[in-house]
Amino acid sequence: MKKQQGATVVGMLFIAALVGSGLVLAAKLVPAYLEFMSVKRILSSMATSGDLKTMSPKELETSFFKRADVGDVKNVKPEDLTVSREGNASVITVDYSIKVPVVANISACMDFSASSSAKSE
């Protein structure tokens, strides 16, 4: 008699549970990374538009948060934004953390950091 080979129902259920867990984790973490990409896009657009050379630090902060409202950035607070001078242009640095609940009392804490400066011409 030939021995049977192949996947069992229990094995298939185990694999399905692993894949499902990975998909749930990805679904919870991807929005935080999309928001970070939006923050980087805002900083890049501010650098290319020349805002970093002409605006005061307070105007830059206001401009950033106006753009953040349009870009649906909700986790960056005013205390996470730092504006400093580097040569004749300003540098904006954004450092923030997001805590995403995963399952029960398990959370993922992600730290993000982005910086922008005027491009050399």
C-alpha cells in the first residue's frame, strides 16, 4: 500500500492562521507608514517651493500644519516640529512616535524622523 502524501486540513488551517495574522498586522501598521510618507512629501514640497529660504520659523510651522491638514497627518504635534537655521535657509525636522494597538494589550511603537532643507542651486 502506498503512503499518502500532501497537506492535511490541520496544516492548511495553521498556514491560513499565520497568513491571516500577518495580514491583520500589516493592515494595522501600513497607515502609520503612509502618514510618514505624507510627512516626507510635505517637507519635500516645502523645500522645492522655496519656503525654507523666505519664511520665518513661525510661518514655516503654520505652513507645515496647513499642508498636514490637507495631507491627513494627524499624529504630528507642534512639539514634534523643530525649525532651525542652516546657512541662509531653514531646516525643518519632524520627530514623532506612534503607538498602534495590535492585539489585546500588545502594541507596536514606531518612531519616525524626517528632515528637510533647501536644495542647493
